[in-house]
Amino acid sequence: MDVKTESEFSQNGSKTCSKLLRPCAGGIPVNPAERPFDPSAWYIAQVKRHSELVCSKILNDPSRFPYKVEAYVAAQQELVIRANRTRHIKERVVIPGKIFIRVDPNNRQDVLKQCLLLSRYVMDPSASPTANGHTAFARVPDWEIQRLRDIFTLADGPVEYTDAFPQPYDKVQILSR
């Protein structure tokens, strides 16, 4: 399969959306740099400090955007007892500074512009560079988000998150499955 430029496709009468395109079986050009929209994939976005829950509330508001946007923050509810013995339930963010967003790739940048609490999307370091030299955005499959939600709802105690990887010969204890 050969790669054609935008001008070659426009001569054939096909609609194009980028400079470097590949024809697919249906005759519609496909940009190799963009993955097709996967409604079961979530983008990871970096959020300004201590604003994960507020950003999630803004993004999940259906009247804010004309298209479908879903946001998830990895948070766990915990009971807080104050010095005056009053009790209340508080949501504690387990993965700080990150929020998971499910949105169409065409509207991804618009979400970033509309919500000022979002800083940027996390890039995937394992992805190969595209034709324009950029790497792809990091995506998380829907089943992993569902498993993360299950961990927080089924946990008996507080869940902790760390960025550090275990080194060889480190002792690791798995408390539950």
C-alpha cells in the first residue's frame, strides 16, 4: 500500500484531513498518525495542584459541552474524625495530579481549552513517533479503569499509589486479590 499526499487524494475527489494519508479498504483516507476513535479508551490528563475533584465535576457536567465527555478521578472515600469528635466522609485522591478523560479525539483539544484546570495530556513514551515527529497520547483501556474503580469500592482500607517500580529482589507483599 502506497502513501499518498493530500493533493493526490483531492484530485481523486476524496475528502482529506491531513498531509499524509493512507487509503483504507472502504476508500476513505486514514491518517496513520491518528488512531481511530475508541469509545472504550481514556486519555490521561495532568491537572493543576489539588483540583482533581473540581475538574472532574466540571467535565462531567452535561450542560458544559455539546459533545459527550466523561471524567474519572481515582479517589477513595474515607472517614475523618476531627478534634471536636465530629465525623464526616471525605474523598481522598489516590493518584494525585491525574484525571482520566473519555472524549472523541476531535474534541480532545477543545476540552483542554474549556477547562482551565487541565494542564496537558500525558504523552505515551512507548509509542513510536508519527510522521510529524510527535508521539501519541497515552490511553488507558476501559477495562483497566473499571478494574481501578473496583479496587476502590472493594478495598477494606486505604489504597496507596506510588510511582516507584519494585527493583529486583525487593520483597513485595500482596495483601488481597
